[in-house]
Amino acid sequence: MSIFKACDIRGTYGKDLTADDAFNIGRAFGTMIEGRSVAVGGDVRLSTPALKRELMKGLSMSGCKVIDIGTLPTPAFYYAKRRLDTYAGVMVTASHNPARYNGFKIAFGTLPVQEKDIEYLEKLTKSKDYKPGYGSIENNPMLEEYRKYIRSLFKPISGNFKVVIDAGNGVCGPVALRLFSELGYETVPLFCEPDGNFPNREPNPAIAENLEHLRNMVIETKADLGIAFDGDGDRVAFVDEKGHILSSERGIIIFAKHLFEKYGPGKVVYDHKCSTIVEKEILKAGGTAIREKSGHAFIKRNFLMQNAVMAGEISGHYFFKELAGDDGIYAALLMGEILNTKGVKLSLLSSQIPDYYITPDIRIPYPYDDKGELLKSVKERFKEYPIDTLDGVRVIFPKGWGLIRISVTEPMITMRFEGDTPEALASIKEEFMGAVPKIKALVKD
């Protein structure tokens, strides 16, 4: 698998991605942005310091003014790029991936990168047709300024409200704890000490098994809310006071309704893997629902271009107009504010949203080169049904849908199914899986 993905650069450190690669990516990106200013941050992965050092060296040798903004969450990186008014930015992180991975999130101009940008960057690293230059590297840590900025967006809460904060030993534990404490919450820390080994759970909060510790701690401490972040703080998952995981669909709906009450109904961009309940509830609340293909850069680009009130991705990314982007810490504080000001439990807000019948992401390791042919065979097999190819192949059945797509960050195939009833869901899943015996065999394994 190439380290150059659709939205970013990512791979196993020491195998797919080395310090030499970081240097060449720095040279290539510096050439691509013609030596302009660039902010560089990093997470707490053990490989981040080496990659970041070589990346900044490469950028400066292509003439860039490099500003090292320190170790900080990805949302703080986005804030720093805006605040410092740099043309570009690079965040050294592998986000939610396991500890052995690392990579680079790249930004330049005002919109997220596109696949053609990553492809051009890859081409430059191979040709090594770099722009020579004499840039500079300066230090300007931005975490504290980011904390003050986020703090300014919220008022202290009234009454007692207990939150369990599970940072998964990622980068945002200390700043999240401090923000919640400053705003009057009683905080219970869980895995909030940064540790690039991620010893307690994998840094992906979108996988239910990674939230078992949090669920237990919420019940044990009688907390009002459980919060889990990914490795770099741009994703968040919620657990209600009963220890139940809040689906991202319900999260999107709760945030959207709150923002409609505050600003009036508007546009909401959502991940096309979401249940149809998202569109139904947004329309019912007077808003406009806009479906977009999965992937942070795709959803963020459409969110910005549509001037949407918010956007949401099934993986736990929540985007807000106020920030012009996504931020797991802001989303967590906003959820706390919603529950506190309304004086309601999260389980009650969740129960007000109609039930729907959908599988979680079915993630299947698939390191083979025939992914395109696999999708083509699914499309051919179900040609009698309406088919949507926005991202992968989505087959629209009379009582639901089935989706198969290629992951943009890992050598995986992901599948998801929804039915109007539990019986329809089971039938659709069985029919779909039966049509793809190669996949069915892998799932059985």
C-alpha cells in the first residue's frame, strides 16, 4: 500500500514511512507551495519527533518559513494555521491508527487537500525535482493560545455535572481536562497521560470495544457523560449516563437541532455511511441535509463550500461553522453545554430520536490489489437495483441499503447495512454478503 492516501499521508513507521521519507515529503511540499510559510505541529507518537524534525528540515531547504507550533492536538494545529495566517500547515500524526503508524495531515490555502494534490506531492517525491531555497525554522508553541481561545467560546456551567474523560493516552488529555475543570465540570480522568505507545486502548473511539473502560467508569462513578478522544483529538465519541454508546448519527442530530435553535435552520453535511435517520431528522427540523462521501477532507471541503451550520462523519468528526472546521474537544464541551443548559440526560435526548436498524462499520483487512474489480463485481451483481457510486458501491434495496467501499486510510474494505426493520436488515446483509463470497470468507475468518 502506498503511504499517499486520498486525504493524507500515512503508513507504518520504519517500514512504509521513514525519516528519509519525511525529509523528501518536506522538500516536495515546500516546492509545491513555492517556499511560502508553513506551520508544523505533531502528536505524541514515539516516531513523531524524528519525522517532524526531518520534515521541517526538508521544508526549510525548499525555501519555506517554518513555524514549529509544538506538540498539540490536530484541532489546535488548525487554529494555529488560521491564527498565524500561514499559507500552509503539516500535522505529524496518524490520528486514530495504532501506535506503529504515523503520517502527515497537510493543508494549504483555504480548502482541504484533494486527491490530485496528494498525487502531485507523491510525484514530486519520486522525481525529486525540488525547488532550492534558504528558509528558516522558528519555534512558536500554540497549545496555550488554543486553550484560551476554546475557553472563550464557553461560559462556566451551573450546578453539578460529572464527566469521565478518556483520552486514550493521546495528545489532548491534559488540555481537555483543564478546559472542563475551568468551566466548572467535575472531571474523572481516564488514560489522560500522553503515551505514544497507547498502552490502554487503541486510539480509535469509533470502535465499540475501545470504549469498554469508559463505559464501566461512567457507571462506576455515576457520571453524567463519558467522552473518548482519538489519538490527535479531532474525533470524539460519547457515552451516556447509563453506559450506552451514542451513535454518531444521534450525535449529528443532537448537535444540528441545538445549532438550529441557536442560529436558525441551515445546511448539514453528513457522511453517506450514516443511517437515513440523519436526513429525516434534519429535514424534520427545517434544515437541509447534504450527503457526502466518507473522508475528512471530502466532508470538510463540502462543509466549507456549502457554508453549512455543521457537518458530521460516522467516525466521530464533528465540524462547526464557528470554527470553520472540526474539533473533538469543542464538540465535547458543546455536548456538555447542551446537556447542562437543557437540564436533561443524554439518554433522554438520544431516546427522542426514532430507532433505526443499521450495522456498525464492518472492517475487513484486504491487502489485495483487486479492490476495483471487487467493487465492479458487486455493481454487476446488483444491477437490477438502484446503485449509488458516490463512494464505493451503495445498493438501494426496497427496504434498506448495503454499502461496500475502500478505506482511504488503511488496507481495508468497509461494509455497512441498513434495513427498515431488523428482519429487513438481516435479509439485506445476507443477500449482499452472499453475492461477494471472497468477502464472506474473510468475515468468517
